[in-house]
Amino acid sequence: MIYSQMNPLLIDQLIVLISAAFMDYFSADEQEIIGAFLTTLGTVISFNSLYIEGQTTNQQSDKNEQKDDQDNTNEDNNYELLKKSIEKIQEQMKNIKKEKSQSQ
């Protein structure tokens, strides 16, 4: 995001300039109202960004869980394949032993 790469000093200077303009044009009560509004706006934006970040994290964790489930399924399939391979090797060894014993 472009805004996350803004220089913090530039942001601070912008805030000072805006607040200086408010001091010249608005009374103390009006400045208080504007400040409360901007504080509330900042809080809502902050909470919104946390909510969006939480949703993104939840979606990523759901994807990771699905991947883990697939990995577990693959591991089970690999285990079954390995088990079948071992059984086939055992059968072949038995056949070789039978052939060897018959030939003697």
C-alpha cells in the first residue's frame, strides 16, 4: 500500500500545518469539536484496519488448515503405498525362498 510508505516526519509536519490553520480560523470550541471528530474518525479507521487484517489472517489460517488436511491425507496415502510396497516385497522374498528351496 502506498500510504504505509509515507515518511513519518512528513506526516507530523502536515499535522502541524493543519492544526495551525485550525487555530487561525476556528474558535476553541470549534477546534474541540473538530478534534473529537478526527479522533473518532481515526479510531474507526484503526479498528477497520484491524478487522480487515484479522479477516485476512483468518482466511490464511483456513487455507493453512486445508493444506494441513491435504498433507495429512497425502501422508495417509503415502503410508498406505509404503505398506503395500512392503507387502509386495515380502511376497517376492517368500517366492524367492520357495524357488530356492525347491531348486535344492
